[in-house]
Amino acid sequence: MSKTSLKDFLGAGEAELPAKEGKPLPEYVSIKVKVHPDDHRRLSDLAKAERPSSLQDLGVEGFNRVLAERGLPPLRPYKDG
């Protein structure tokens, strides 16, 4: 019984890997923040009470405040649709 390596079996040469086709990156990505259901209601109520807004807007406002505190530029605006 002879021992044959996978390299020998496949041709013993350095096989070139096929070129990866770059997937286009999405324009935006979603992130998930887990909160307690009661906190979710509070945040939803806050977003609606302050102005016609959404949790998206409230989250971006919060992230932008944290970025500003650290001297970093704000997030780019999200364009829905």
C-alpha cells in the first residue's frame, strides 16, 4: 500500500487559486442593539414625542454625540430608499 499525499494526487504542482470576484459592498449595513422591552417602548415613545422621528434617528443622534465627545466626525446621513 503506497502512501500518496493529497498534493501528489492533485498533481504535485502549486495550483493557483481562482481569483476572488469582489462582491460590491452594500451602501449601508444594519446593526442590532439589544434592549429590554420596557426600554424599547421608552425609546420609541421618546423618538415619537420629540418630533416625528424614528429609532433610527434617535440612534444616529446618540452615536453622533459619542463620536463628537471623542473628537471624531459624525456618521454620514442615511438615505432611506
